[in-house]
Amino acid sequence: MVFRFLILSDEVDDFKREIQIDSEATFLDLHNAILDSVGYTKDQMASFFVCDDDWGKRTEITLVEMDTSSDVDSYVMEDTRLDELLEDEHQKLLYVFDYMTDRAFFMELREIIPNKDLDKAVCTKSKGVPPAQQMSLDEFDNKLASSSSSSDLDADFYGDSEYNPDELDLDGYEGLNDGPLSNPYDD
């Protein structure tokens, strides 16, 4: 099976990525595919969160083992296959790529494609320039100070107030390709 993920940012209006990856790949494979698709370095901490329909964080999958003493199940990207935690289309995830400021990409499992498999992940659609991988704490503090009110923060406090998380539910892929991309099934 192949999973097709849509990735959006609340910081950059026209940023979108679509990644197709085998369902038996690990979260580390997906992590590396995301970093490759946006040109980020692979030397920063990151986590995936499997979310509920309202973006509430449920299960965390970390890059490295974080807490072995907890009674809560611990998942590490390298050891956790995608199909262990994801089984439904439209499953929502957060990919936190900047731990210091808790900045993340919004992800949705857009489609499960049966009877197909991939040797490696493929970025099948790419649009827009990704946000900077890291934001200094001073820059983050300035963004917080310039937001409407630090006591009235919501899901878009560090990004664009025009961002609509429901955009993941839209099928508007027009103009998503910035150039020709290979079909991962052409073999």
C-alpha cells in the first residue's frame, strides 16, 4: 500500500508538498522525505504527532528515544512503521520541525493506494517556498509581541492569520506542480 500525504504550513500561504511513501516505511523515512522536499538540514530534533480531527496531539513519534521511564507507550521514528499508527484516510498529523518554537507542518493522509508499493518516498507535488527551518527566539518573541494579544493566542499565532486548517480538506491542487515530476509507478 502507498500513503499519499498533503503537507501545509500556516506560515507560508502558497506552500504545499505532497509525498507518497510505502505504508510499511518508517516514520524516519517520512521525516527524511519531508526534509528533502523542503531542503532542511537533518541535524535538528523533530517529532510527529498523530492528531485527532481537531488537531489535538495524541501519539508522539520522536526522532530519538526521549523517556524510557514513562508508563505511556514511546515511539521512535526509526522503529515505528507508518502502518502501525495510521490506518484511515484523512488522518491528521503534525510534524514539529522547530522544537524551540514549536513550529510545525500540518499533514493529512489524503489517500491510501492499495495494491501499490514504493521502494522509497517520492515528493510528487511541490509548490511554494517553505518557512525557514529555524527561527531565533528573538524573532519568535517579536512575532508573539506583534500578534493581536499574547493572552489570546490560537493555532495560527506564529503564522498567517489567513491560514485555514480546513484547507487540508480542500481538493484544490491547481497549480501545485512547479515542474514535471516523475510518476513513482513508472517502471
